Amino acid sequence: MSARLVPWRDGHRKTDGVGVTFVNITGLTQAEARQRVLIAELQHRTRNLLTVVQSIAQHTLYKGAPLDAFLMRPSALGRLQGLIGKAGNDLVALEEIVRLEFKALGAGKDEQIIIEGPPVALSLDRVHGIALALHQLATNAVKYGALKDGGGRLQVRWHLAQQAGTGPKLMFEWDESGLSVPPNPTRHGFGRKLIEHALAYTLCAKTELRFKDDGVCCRIETPLTTGEPPGENEVREGI
């Protein structure tokens, strides 16, 4: 039961008493409880579905690098569903996504990786695209880049920027260094397509992927609220 108190005024706008209104909110409370149960069940079924997809792939595709690369992506989404399930307000912390990915991949040593940035809470419509991009960057760093051995370094930094007339934007930077062999800029896999093209439409993002002499650098700029997708000319191509 919810109660509301309002002043009772006469025809001269003089307060002459108090009006009390009682509203039965039992139905609303029950509906919210049912919604929480349904969301938890949906997330559970989503994780089960990802497991089924992995099983089908294992029994359909030939064993090898292509299968391993495919299986890692549903695994990344499954880990993300675990974070979403713990989010009580439909927001997921960016730092949790970053650290969970490194932990799952067993990536690098503490002294190799620098993670810096203010607390940033991502809404559910932002989470999946950013998490997949992080997974691709981290996987590439473990296989070919700064986290392949003990010689490389990785800096993961982000901050928020405010522009007039728009909401806050997330400015995210992934910067690898210390590679003895320059990265191969001719490789065009799923991860590069996701970062350079798909994020522009799923997150209204502007992206830049650069191949330096000693590592890969990726910058992602995306609004924290949904907007209109940018045009193709607003996506900066990788070098």
C-alpha cells in the first residue's frame, strides 16, 4: 500500500486540510518480482543455448584453429551473461568486463597490463558489442601480440568526454607495445571487421585500428546512449 499526502485548499487557495490517497501497489510489486524471475530464466536459457551451439560446432566442424576460434566467441558471450545476471540495475561495469576477459584467457602477467579508467556503467544495449570487441583484441594479443610472451606491454585506458548537445561518450584505448616483430596489417579476420565496421552500426561508434612497428593500437569512441548510426565515412579505416 502506498500513501500520498496533498494539501487541501479552499476556493481562495488557502490550505484548509490534508488529502490522503491510498494506492494498492500489490499488483505492481508482484509484476516486478515476476519480471526478475523471467529475466533470470532468460539468462539461464541463453547460457544453455550457447552451450548447445558449442556442442553442435564441436560435432560438425573439423578440429583445429577455425573451430577453436569459433568456440571462444560463444564462451565470451556466456561469461558476459554471468555478469549481466549479477547486475541488479541493468548496468554492467566496464572494468569488470575487461578484467573478466583477461582472467578467462589467462592473459599476461600483472606487470604487463595496465588498466586505468573511471567507473563506467554500460547499459545492456552497449555491453555485447564492447565485450566482443574486447574479446577479439585480447585473443589477438595472446596469440600474436603483446601478451604472447613476457616481452610485450599492454595499456587499456578509457575516459568519458562530454560534448555540447550530446550525452557522454566513452573514449576507449587499447595500446600494445614491445613486440619484436611488427604486427601483420594484411590480416582481415572477424575481429577486424567487427571493430572497423560492425561497431559503427551496433554502437554508433567511431573506431581507429593502427598497426605500429611494435604493436596494435585500437581506439573506440562510442556514445553511452543509443543514437543514429554514423555514415560509412565516419568510420576511420585501419592503416
